[in-house]
Amino acid sequence: MALVEDTGFDAFDAGPLAQSWRQRPGTPAYCTDLTRQELPDALATADAARSPSGATSGSPWSRNASGPACNRTRNTLSA
């Protein structure tokens, strides 16, 4: 993660691949401008039942989203 931080991003280990659904469309962490400090809470509050695969920007969780392929970041990467 040092390499990521050396390039100007805040590295964040978001957990194992099995928990990656917490970052998919329809979750609080998807396509938002969260800070490094806000991201853990957003991931923790993700609800699998409310995050259907293929959710769009009309999702109740989407904030600042521009659609399923949005690419908005705030110098935050997750592993």
C-alpha cells in the first residue's frame, strides 16, 4: 500500500474479495467522494439486500453518482 500512497492516493484495505460486494452499485461507498475516514463507515453500513447487481445512479444509496460505470474518486483506492 506504500506504493499507492507514494503516488498521492490514500490506500485502504477494504477486506477480502468475498466482501467486495460492499463497493458495488447501490452501496454507500459506490461512486462517492468519501474521505479515507468516511469509507470504513460506508462499507460497514452496506446492506446486501439493498445493493442489487447492476444498480444505477437512481439507487437510494447513490450520492454524486453518474451511473453504473461512474469513475469518481477522491484520491482513495481500496484493495
